[in-house]
Amino acid sequence: MVNSSKSGNGLAVNAARQRLRYRRWAVALAALGAFLLAYQLGLLSGPLAQAAAFWPLLLILLGLSLATGRVALGLPLPSFAADRGDYASAHLHLAAGLADAQVSAFVGASQLAVGLFPGYGGPRLQANGSSATLILDRRATSPFLTGPWTVSLVKGLPWSFTLYSGVGHFKLNLRDLTVTALSLQAGVGDVDLTLPAVGQGEMSLRLGLGDLTVRVPDGMAVKLKLAAGPLTHVRLDEQRFIQTNPSEWVTPNFSASPQRFTLSLALNAGDLQVI
């Protein structure tokens, strides 16, 4: 089960205030539309007709108000919390569209994940036997709510990831998580990935335009398979990695290490660095 607001009377009141502000803006837009329609039909006269002549200015002011609404109106993204349940593993499916996304770990006894998501209904949680899939999708977001999506995932549970973005940045701090697999596809934006400190698995990251940074914790063995475009600048720690063929690098004793990840990295244009 996913709750769209955290526990506590204060947070519940805050969520109610957010919904009230959102409804007020909806009413304001409808009223403006009715006012302009009446002007076009010639139903206004006197001062009202004169005021309606400045309708482009009204639209500009309304657009500026909406663009700065999170600051001026105090509209933070709604919070959510997903129940921990008895799941033995979990999967995060995140399709951000045009938003930035941040993923990290947290210690939780009763919650599978917590975070911020621009939809008052919250993310969707699907159960499949002993496994759970947490779905954050741009199609479930609410208009005029913008800002980075944040997801904190419970430690100690095997996680896999499917991540998509059209235009936006990913900041993925997976150092304290148990990760079995990760697939990321992004069009334009930067990706900053910190690998888990322990465990084994495979990851595939494909980025069109942007900077791709992979941070490798001490003690983690890595095999890199690179597909770099002609406009990609690759930077690797040559003291840490050994080149085994033109597109593959590996840390010493990779096959024998109990902590190891295989990364397939593709970048058309930008900076690619592994540190």
C-alpha cells in the first residue's frame, strides 16, 4: 500500500492545504477563461470591456505566477510512503519524462520506500507473490507540480531498477543498497551513479546527450563495456582499470572478487568518467 502523505496531523493538514491551493488555481483559470469568452462575444461593456483589452497581460502574469508557484504559494511535492510488507525482493520502475530524479537508501522497519512525487495519488505498488514493484510514472503526475522526484529505498532488500527519462538528470546513490540489476535509458541530461559497496549484478546505462559519472566504492570490482560516440570524452582511472580490448576495461582480480558489477555504458555525446 502506498500512502500519498506521511503520518502525522501536521503533514495531513499540509497536504489538504496543497489540494485547496490547487483547486483555487483551477477555479482562477476557469474564471479567466469565462471572462475572455464573454469579451469575445461582446457581453462586456464599460470598465470590464476596457480591462479585458489587457487580457494578454493577464495571461503573462498568470503564467509567471504558475512558473513560480512552488515558491510563491508554498507548494512542495506531495510525499508518499509505501508499506514494507513481507516482500523478499523489490523493483523500482521510474519513468520521469522531463523531471529530475534522485534515488538513495534509508533504514526503515515498516516502509518499503518514501519520497516525493508530483501526484496526490502517489506512486503505484504492484505485488507479484513475494516481490513488489514500485511504479513512478509521469502519466500519474498532477499539472503545475514540478521539482525533483526523490525516492529512498529500504536497505537490506534485493532491488532491481528500470529507469527512463526524456530530458532530466538522474542522481543515483546506490552505495547502501543491495542491487541485482539496473537498466537506465535517458535522452538528454546528466547521470551520476554511485555503485553499491557490496553485491554482484549487471547494469546497462544508455544516454544520448549529457555527462555520465560512475563512482566506484573501494573494494568493488568492475568490468566496463563502453560504447562511446565520436563526441564523447572518456576519462578512466588508468591505475585502477586494465584495458582488455578496445571497448572493455576491468579491475584486477575481477572474476575472483565476491563484490563485482558488470557495466555496459553507452553515451553518444558528453563526458563519461569512472572514478
